[in-house]
Amino acid sequence: MSWGRPETTPERLLTTLLSPAAALYGVGSYLRLRAYGSGHMKRHKVSVPVVSIGNLTCGGTGKTPVTIDLAQRLVAAGYTVAILSRGYQRKSTEELLVVSDGQGRIASCTDAGDEPYMMAHAVPAARVIVSAKRFIAAEVAIGIYDANIILLDDGFQHLSLQRDHDIVLIDYNDDPVSDSLLPAGRLREPISALTRATWVVITRVPARPNAAKLSYLEELVSDRAERAQITRCSFVPHSLRPLGLATTADSLSSLAGTKVIACSGIARPRFFVDQLNELKAQVVKQRSFGDHHWWQAADIETLRQDLLDTGAELIVTTTKDASRMDSAMFRQLPIAALELTTQWLGAVPVLSAPPFSISNNTPQRDEMR
């Protein structure tokens, strides 16, 4: 079953049975939005621009690679960037954790959570802070770590912190109109929430997209988010990073014809497998775990047996999964991470917009082009 798109009679029945719960969820979401809009729930404003990167659905639209790409561009333009995240499924219990201070000191993946840990390594100059209370994290980032712009990872539903831009990601493969609210479907909010967006990014656009499909999505967004600018991006493989035993597969081209096991613990493993197929790897087995899966010693033995059973030469995983893999455990396996980069197929959100002032001592946004 594709969550949010039931295909069989039992799946459609389950969606129907969950519809009352989804309706209650929708009422709660509406009342919460009204409470913030009326001032009954407080929205905090900070002294520097805040840019949120989020989505309407649960996971899998590409928030982390887009956040990384924007942070890298902002750092290159001279900004002191702070990335704020809630640190989903982190093991640490502190209310606030500084994952990276921008000076090379980075917390462990287990303490930080996989996505903040990935972002800290991908953008070493960025301050990365995790906390459920983003306003407090923003004040720390500004007051202690001199941030002059805030990126709010997975922030579209985090209404307590005001933002200057709301970037909303929609997967090319999704149809939000036919999806349902949680728990019957994948939607965190109804599609009408797009009225809050200032940018909408259609992600995972294939090399040869269906023109009618793209037109449908763009019209859908235009009808519901009149003030939003629309752009597109893809996430394309750019390198293969060895994690374990030395192998002959040390470049993307070397994957062609290689027998591989696709191993992942992400929200949408199908897209990972599709990328391997496009690189002409011979995927002999798919081993998929739950999103944010914390790897255990038993998983090593499972993968070792998979290698024996299939005759595979290499295990390929994702960068996100690699961040959660203990190097000592996985060093004994022939394993590599497929690393992706964000490829913009239109304007880069925010960085292509008219300039705004951050402070008298920092660059203006027209320098970010």
C-alpha cells in the first residue's frame, strides 16, 4: 500500500474506517491555526530573518537536502546560518542541544538525531540546534552564536515562531488532493494550508517529467497559494562513499552491472531503489527498515546472510542511514552510501527573491543570487 493512496479493497476499507479520526484531526488542526491567528496562542518574533522549510505530508519530500543546499548557499554568501530542528528520535533528553557550534564541534548522531547530524556535517559552518521550543533555540542561535539568518527545518506546522518565508515541498509523485489527513492518509494539514506558503517547491522531478503531471501540480498550487512562487528540483546522485570493507565499487559508474543489496531505513525506499536502477546497478535484494531506524548488531548478521544468499558484491545505503550506522559494526561489510545533491530546475527559493536587509553589518539578499 502507498500510504495515502489505497489501492486494494482492504486498504480502501481501512482508510474509510480511519476517516472519523482524520476528521477529528482536521478540526484540531483548524482550531490550532485559529488560536494562533487570533492571538490566543502566542507567536514569537526574533530579530533576524527566519526561513521555514516544510511540507504538508509526513516525511519523504526532501526537506533535509533542500535545507542543506540553502544553508550551503547562504554560508557561501557570507551569512552566519543557524539551522533549527526538533531532533526527531534523538536519544538525548536535554530540552536544547547544540549539535554544531559552527567551529567543528559536533554532537553524536544518537544525541542529535540523524537529520541534524547530517546537516551539521554537510554544512560545518552552520550552527545546528535541536529543541522542541524553536523560539528558545533561535534566541540561543542569535544571542550566543551570532546567527543572522535562521533556517527552520520541518517548520511549516511550527507556528509559534514567526517566519519571513515559508517554503513548502510537494513531491512530484504525490497528489495532495486525493490524499487524506492523518491517520487515514499522509497529510498533516489540508491542502488549503498552502495559502501560508511564500514558495512551493515540486521535488523529485524526474529527468523526463510528464508535462501534464507538472502542469497539474503547478495549477493546483497556483489556485491555493496565489502569493507563492513555484519552482522545481531533483535529488541526483553525485558520489558513492565507501563505509566498510574496500570494494571495487568506488564511483557511480562502477555500480553499472554490480549486484547490490539496497538497504535503507527511510520514509520512501522506492525512490532510493529507483535511483540505483537508473545507475544500472543490479538490485538483487531490497532490505527496508522503518524510517529513522537505529541499526543494531542483529542487522549486521541479516545483511551478512543476504550477501551470502544473493551473491551480491555490495550493500548500498543512503547518506541518512549512513549517519546512524556505527562505523565499527559496519566496517566489516562491503557497504557504501549513495550521496545526493539538490539540482534546481528553476529559481532557488528566497535566494532569487528581491533583497531584504538582515542587519547593517551583513550582506543583503541580492548578493545571494
